[in-house]
Amino acid sequence: MNTITETRWLGQDIREIWFENSRIAGSFKPGQFLVIRHGETGERIPLTIVEVSDGRIRIIIQQVGYTTSRLCRLKKGESLGNVIGPLGHHSDIVKYGSCVCVAGGIGAAPLKPIAAELRKQGNRLTVIEGVRSSKYLILDKELEKIADRFILMSDDGSVGEKGLVTLPLKKMMEEGNRPDYVYAVGPPVMMKAVSVLTRQYGVPLTVSLNPIMVDATGMCGSCRVEVAGETKFACVDGPEFDGNKVNYDLLMNRLKVYADDEKHAGCDIGGDNAG
């Protein structure tokens, strides 16, 4: 159970893992996630399911701390340890008409199954993917294959067009190509910027949030977020919420709570981490 069948680096500090778990794979729907604990004393971390195939599950991990570094060092034939899921509410996707999916950085991973389902339901789909630089680019070919129109942006201009993901979205709005629905997944600051635009033009927005999470049952309260002035738990009420009603400033502040602890834990455990 949870035996790794394939693994590779996709980009700088970004690792893809395929592992066996037919029970979870058979129950998965777009938008849902897993909680993984590697080792008996390991930290529990949430990871979105990117894809399932023949009883196997695909996850993509960004190496940012001690636990993710340990996971990224696992090899084919080893086990992920304890895995629970699928968790959270699945995406409630129907035929809206014209849709835009906006992915920021590692957000391309959770966005892929959502984009695929939007296309499956008959929506006209534009995908906007943004990265810091070409070193962090993932899934661009897969997202381009799904989309009717694919736009690639980078902060430094090393790939695609130079600029933020909000630039092409704003241009679409200004030119009268207002989409019927927008999905956004990525850093909170990016989702906040997208929300500013969608609220301005009256476009519905759904975002997938990934706050600090511990038990994933709604008991600990660590993943609480504020939506429309009410406290919600991302693990049981989400992870998707009305992106035009999220308190992004509070979310960003809560994500910094353990920043110092992560630095002290250290993440350099050796080995190549280049794509």
C-alpha cells in the first residue's frame, strides 16, 4: 500500500510522485486532497491529488521544509507511509460557458484536474499559468493540451510573456471578453489580485486554499479561514471557497505562524533537486 511506482523532478525543488492506492484513487473527484505522514513521528501535510490512473495517484510536492524534503528524497519501491483521503469537498463544476483558470506556481498542480473537468463539462477554457521563472515551470504542456487558449506568464520573462497573471485577465475584461466563471489556485497574494479583478467586473470566482493544516478533520482549527466574515475550516468546509469573499490578509498572516520553526528545522538533507 502506498508504494511509489514512479518519481522525478519536474522543476527546481518540485518533485512528482506516483504511488499505489486503489481505494483512494477509485473515490477521488477533482478538488480533493490527501494528508500524508511519512514516518511514525512525521508531520502531517496536505497535498492535492493531481491525477489518478489504474489505481495509482499522482502528487506533486514543492520542497520548502524538512518534511517535504524527506518526501522528495523517496525513491521507486519505497512507501509514503500513512495516507488518508480523499478529503475535502470536490469541485462543483457545471457548464458555465466561458471559463478562465489561473494558476500561480505550484498551483498548476491542483488546478489541472479542475481544468480537465471544466473542459469535460463543455466549457470554453482559457488557462493562464504564471511562474517566477522557467526553473519553476510545471505542467504547461498538459494544461495547454486541455485549454482552448493557453497563456504563459513569468515574473522575469524567462518563459512566456513577462508580467503577472492578472495582466492577460485584466486585458480580457477590458476588451469585453468577460468570462462567465474564474478558478484560481496559487499564492494568496495572487488569488487576492485575481479577486480584485473579478469583483470589479462582477465575475464569480472560486479559489482553492491551502492554509496550515494538522488533523484534517475540523477538530484542531489550524486551517481556519475567514469567508464572508465567517470562520470556515479548509479541511472540511473547503478547500474551495468563494474567492470574492475570502479574507486574504488574514490567510497570509496565519501562513507565517511557523516560518521561524521551519527555518530552524532545516530542509537541506542532500541530493540533487534540480529539474
